[in-house]
Amino acid sequence: MSFTDNIETIFETIDKDNLSAVRESALSSFKTLGLPSARHEEWKYTHIKTKLPETLRLVASQESQVASKLKYFNSIKGTKLVFINGVFSAESSVIIDQSGLTVGSLKELSSQHEAIFTKHFNKATDISKENFAALNTAFAQDGAFIYVKKNTIVEAPVFVFHIYDHASADIFTQSRNLIVVEENADITIVEDFQNNNGEKFYNHVSEVFIGQNAEVNYSLLQLHNQHTTSVNYVEARLEKDARYHITTVTLDGKLVRNNINAYMDGENSLATLNGLYIGKEANHIDNHILVDHRVPNCNSHQVYKGVLDDQSTGVFNGKIFVQKDAQKTNAYQSSKAVLLSDEASMNSKPQLEIFADDVKCSHGAAIGQMSKNELFYLLARGIDKETARGILTYAFANEIIAAVKLPELRTYLDDKLKEKLNITI
Amino acid sequence: MLEIKNLHAKIGDKEILKGLNLTVKAGEVHAIMGPNGTGKSTLASIIAGKEDYEITAGEILFEGKNLLDLSPDERAREGVFLAFQYPVEIPGVSTTNFMKAAVNAKRKHHGQEPIVAKEFLAMMNEKRQLVELDKSYLSRSINEGFSGGEKKRNEIFQMAMLDPKLAILDETDSGLDIDALRIVADGVNKLKSKNNAFLVITHYQRLLNYIVPDFVHIMYDGRVVKTGDKSLALKMEERGYDWIKEEVGV
Ligand SMILES: Nc1ncnc2c1ncn2[C@@H]1O[C@H](COP(=O)(O)OP(=O)(O)O)[C@@H](O)[C@H]1O
Ligand SMILES: [Mg+2]
């Protein structure tokens, strides 16, 4: 028995809102698609179906002690939106007002900004193809709404925290962001998922619209998710001259599936997509990246790095589409993974589909082991094996963290990485 | 300090060391010379603990302890140091962080607290000046983009930081110009004391003008075939290895 068997009954229980029509069609789409089986090409290595809970419990009442779980919350200046077990917590959130910026709970703000909402909601995802995006659209509860008016440079970064601290294992939240950044605007967004209390499930969709000559720096953090099974979509649409930098950092996760999709809709736009993942024990970390070059003169640059220890598994699937009109595309992709144990494994699949003739596309995928010579060099200086392995892993992984633009975040991630690797250098 | 008795070692099916004997006492400098491929680096690597080799006979004692029982990192913390013939480049780790980890590993091993930041910086400054290594190199990734000479100076710098009992210098002089050679040799001479010992592997006599050995060993085909004083190195330089082959009848 799984939640799909009585999905309509569950659907009846959710509040009627301005989304009802969209939800209906998403539900019917999800019913057609179902949950992906191992035969589904995009889910070949990520067998999620049997790992989901039996019920679809969308939210849970929040528990206390949230502040203590956001230790670095106070040290970094910025707007902070806090969602606890899927529910927006106004009392834990801090909003730094700035003219031209609207930020808060999607549930609360969508009706106030109906025109923006209707124009964009569900326009970056393809619910006719994506099972979990359809599920999310049908059942979406709450998430961040970020709307930046044209010419607004948002001064303080916006943090979106999703805290899971409910004791029950069966919550399966469907969180949903809508981010609209108009022309010449600029914003830094940090989204962080933390699970502090046993097994959890979530399915998250973040839609990002980047206007002409606007810039979005987006970091998606999965740092404290040892017992979490999650599917994440970040779907970005870029207009002319837009710049988009997304970094995912996955240091933990029972099962993580990231779908990072960038659609180059406007000429001369730029997307950089970076990712770091570290798997231990039986972690399974799957990054599916798609960059769709639809118009001429765009640049995209992907660098994914992973380290897999114990019995952990990694998946990298990087698609680059260059449509026939997208001449002068410049697309780069690199995927590197290091296996630290004989039992760890990695599946890497670059997929370049190029229909234009005047383009520059390059890709490289490497799966390797830690260099014995490097390891011996450290050992020969008296550093014990565990620490030496940690230092070399850090050396490999650090490139992704070092490229994070927000200095306080960079420092924080650097510390987290060292903590994860148990090194103090 | 170091006693190697009848050491036999192979890699895969290939026997490289074929009954090597060597005794080094505290306060001494030993030079090892010998043609390419004769097993000098193999010997150095085995003392340092590289795992690729199979020891088929013999033993190595270091201060009376069986060295072959210790892991490479334990050996280093006990005071064995290898200056690599080919120092490794490690992108992403600064020499400063590397040395901090190494110094603290040694201190922990000897029951000491981690070094305080100020003391560490002062020590780094003092030791890098010993080999005239610019400060900027310490914050760069280990050996990355360093010239051959800079890599070798970095090895001697690391040696100074770790203050080993037994230091093995594997062809530290090759690829060095005369100025760099002098810098390296001066560094070694300043570190020399009655409590430590040096094993200097070299092809050329010229290094031994600066680091004066107490003993010179000629190694050939996996064995020490002749031992003498510093004049033996000069003789080698003049007469070449063929002379040795005839002399010892190999
Ligand atoms: N990893 C290895 N695998 C196979 N043979 C090796 C390896 N390392 C060294 N050898 C061989 O062992 C012999 C001794 O090498 P080495 O110790 O480097 O000599 P030296 O330092 O005196 O020039 C050479 O014949 C070399 O080819
Ligand atoms: Mg050699």
C-alpha cells in the first residue's frame, strides 16, 4: 500500500485556494505518470518508489526550539524565512524591508500579488513529464515567495530555512517557492533544509524567473539530512542578458534527488551550475542537471564534484540541449567523482544533444580513486590516514565552496565541510 | 639509530633490494651513491613506509624498534623524514595547513597540546628563511606550480619544521642550480646535530662538498657494495661506476 492508492481522498482534504484549477490538472497528470519505476530512464539508478511513506502527510504542527537549531542564523545578516515541518513560522522569521522587494510566505502573499503569481506559478516546471513536480503542484502547501521589482538590488541575502523537527516519520511535505526577479534586479538566495529528528520525506519545487539583465545567486544546502529522502527541483528561466549562479551542497542525505534545470530563453544569458556532494554509509545522491539552450549566444558552465565513501552511491546526469536556433552557444560540463571505498559506486551520464552547428560544447566525466602518491606524501609527514584522507577530500571538494560568492556563507560551508570530514586545518 | 640487516624487497615479481646492510648512528651523515635504477629510491621509500613493496627477508630497526611494524605516519611521528625525489603537488591544500596538521600530529604523538597559532607562525617564518622560501609559497597549494628547485627547498623547509631524528634526502640536489644547492645544503648543515642523522642519496659528488659525509656507500644492483669515507665519492666521480663493477666483481 502506498499513498498513491488513496491519493484522491488525500486531495479532498487540502484547502480550496486560488490554485484549485491548477491542482486538479496536476493531480490528473500525476495519476497518469504515477511514481517512477526503475524502468523510467530518468530514475534508472534512483529507486525511490519503495522508499516513500505510506501516507502523504503534508504538514505537521510545529515543535519548539527552532532558534537553537539555526545556530548560524543570527551571525549572518539577511532576511530569514523559516518553515517548520512545512508551515511558515512568522515568529521565527525576520524580514529586512527594502523597497522593491516582497518576501514572505507564498500562501499568504499569492493573493496580494495575484497578477505576478498567475503569470509565473507553474510556468517553469513541466508537470506533464515530471512526476514529482506534478505531485508537488497538486499538493503544494507553502514556501517562499520572493518578488524583486525591476532595478532593485536586494542588499541583504534572503535565507529560506526548512526545518524538520517533528518526531513522526511519515510527514512528506510538498514545499513550493516562487521567485520572480525583474529586469536589472539582483538577489542572493540561500535555501537550507535541516532535519533534526528522525526519518523525513520532502518534495520541493522552486521556480525562478530571471528578467533581462538581472542576476540571481542561489545556493541550495542539504547539510543536515542524514535521515531524509528528498526530491528537489530548482527550475530557472533566464531572459536576455540574465545571470544565474546556482550551487548545491549535499553533505548528507539518505536519498537525495536534485533536478537543477536552467532554460536559456533569452540571448546572451549565462548560467553557472555548481555542485558538491559527499556520500557516506548508504547515502544515495542523484544530481540531474539540465541546461536547455533555446536561443543564440548563451553560456552555461557546470561543475559537479562528488566524494563517495562506504556503500554510498552517486548519480550524475547532465543534459545539455542546444536547440537549432541556439547558434554560438558555449556550454561546458564537468563531472568528477572520487570513490573512497570498494563498495561505493557512481553512475555518470553526460548527455549532449546538439541541433545547431556553430557551437562550442565540451564535457568531461571522471570517476577515480584518491591518489596514492598524494596520500603517501601526507602520511610521510606524520598525518594519520583518516586525517590525510579528509585533507585530500577537502582539497578536491573545496573548489565548489570557494566559488560561493557570499563570504559569510562561504566561510560557513567551509567549516561544515571540514566538520563533515573531521579535519581541523 | 638505524640498522638495516640483509634487506630483500621486491615489487611485483621484480626483486629490487638483494641483501642490503646499513648502519647509521646519531650525529652521522651518510651518503649513498649509485647508478640509476639500482634501488636507492626504493630503499628510501621502504624506510618511509610506502606500501608497494614486499619485504621478503631482513629487518630494519629504528632506535631498536622494528620499523616495518609501524605505519608510515607512525614512523614520521617517531622521527623519520623523507625528502622526496619527486615531491607531490597537492592542489587545494596550502603548505601552511599541511604543516599545521603535520606538526600537531607529531605533538599529539608525544603527548603535547596543539601548537598555539602565534608560535606556529613564528616557527614557519624562521624555517622558511632557512631555505630562503618566500612567504607567499606557504599559502599556496602544496608544490603546485613550484619550480623543481622550489619543490626541493619546500622539502627541506618541511624537514626543518618537523625536526626529524633521521632524515633521508633522495636526490634533493638533482635539478638544482648551484645557488639553490648551496641554500639546501646550508639548511641541512644548520639542522645537523649530535642527536640526528642524515642519509643523503645523490648522483653527484658536488652536493657532498657542501654536506660533508662521514661515510659514503656505493649501491649497486640492490646492495651496498662498497663503503668508505668522503674520498670515495671523489673517486666515484673521477672513475665512474664501471670502476666499481670491476672492483667488486659484479
Ligand atoms: N612501482 C614500480 N614498479 C615496478 N618497478 C619499479 C617501481 N619502482 C621502481 N621500480 C624499479 O625498481 C628499480 C629501482 O628503482 P629506484 O629505486 O627508483 O632506483 P634509483 O632510485 O636507484 O634510481 C628500477 O629498475 C625501477 O624500474
Ligand atoms: Mg631514485
